[in-house]
Amino acid sequence: MKKDIKTLTLKALNKSNVWDIQENDVFRMWESAEKDADIRDNQRHYLEIIRSAFDIEEVKVDKPEVIKKYEARGFKVGQLRIDEGSKTKWAVKKHAILRVTDLTYENIRHISAAKLLEVIDRNFGGGWDSLSQSIKDIIETGFDISTTTLPKDRLHKKGGLYEKKVADGFEVLEIPKGTWTEAIFAKEKPEVEKVHTNFDEDLDKDFDAEKMDDEDLPEMDDRYNEMDDDDDDTFDEDKLTEESYRTTFDDDPENLSLDDAEDVSDDEY
């Protein structure tokens, strides 16, 4: 759920919700926070957040003709006090999202499905497959996307996919491809509130090493130190004899010749 812009403060601003505010909100929020010591000490931090969604330029020549040029370019001009100095005029303009490369993980949830399809349509008319995988990943974090490519006369067939998608609230972009048409369907995903459960803290609360007795410890089978009941009887150095060893060759290996080796039959191995 998007926060009410009127209740949003400079301290609560981040690189995601900054896309919800407009130029006039920047001046209002900054003025409201001027007396906050914490804001004054971290002005550069908040400016960086604002700059992620806005162009900000200091108006160094405060003349009507100069201000009119800024306003002609879409800027709003107002006063801001920065770095404990006197109030000076600044021009502020929100970044325009015109191309697919303007889309980010921070702003994707702050545009409508109609706006998204308008931006995709500007991508040289190439359709969904013309987008890079990184752009698709960004888009799909905020929108449900599906596509279909059909002959023109079949795309709007009664009871077909097109009709069902529109009835389900999807916006549609149609991109002609010869005698066929690609339809891109887009619908905003509902924001799911993440619930964080700190399992580690819960475990730490229940665990107290000092209170643990030996009885509380799980029994472990010591397979390495145990010996079978018959082990004591099976091993006795005194019982070792020459018969306990098997020698492959009786003769000294140096006395063996290749001819002797050839006389060894397979049965002797």
C-alpha cells in the first residue's frame, strides 16, 4: 500500500517511495524538516535520495528570464536551505520514464500498466522478446505479463485470450508484425506485505546453556570406540604364522625371468 503523500516526511523517504512524490512535495518536505537537527546533519544523504528520482539544479542567476527558462523545461523553482546557508532558489524536476532503460527496481511499482506499455511501445516496436532479460526481470517484479501472437483476424476472436485478459483487468499493447499481431498484456501485481520472523531470537530466548544437565543432552552412539564382542578373541599376535601370509611368488623377484612368467598359467592366479 502506498503511503499517503501528505503524511510522508523527509526522514521516511527512501529510493522507492521518493517516486510517489512530486516537485512541490520536495519543497514542502524540506521546509518542514529544516528545524530537525538530525536532518541538518544528514542533508547530503536526503539530497542523494531525492536525486535518485529528480533532477536538482541550483538557480545561480535569480532573474525572471532565467527562471522562465527552467519552467519551460518542466522544472519547479523554489527555495531550499542547504548546508546551514541562506535559502537559495533551486530548480527541481522529476525524472521522466520514457524508455525501457529508465525502468528500475525502485520505480517499477510507481507507474501504471498503461504507462508501462507506453514505454515498451517506444522500444522500436520490437515487442516483448526485444527486451533484455534484465529489463524483463525488473518489469515482472511489479507486473503480471503474458503475450500472444496471432493472425490479425483471430486476435479479437470472441471468447478468446484477448477478451478474457481485458475482462480480468489487463492493459493491452498490440504490436503489428506483418499479417500477425503480438499482444502484450500487463497488470499490476498486488503488493504483498512481508512478515519477518526472527527465529534466531526465539531460539536464543529458549536456550540457556547453564541450565542444561547431562540428561538433557541427546545420547550419541559411540561407534568408533566400541568393539565387537568377538574382537578380543580374533586378534592374537601369538597365533600369527607363516600360513597367515600369502606370497604371490616364492622365488626372489630378481631370479624371475620373462620365460618363467610366461609359464604361469591363468589357473595359478
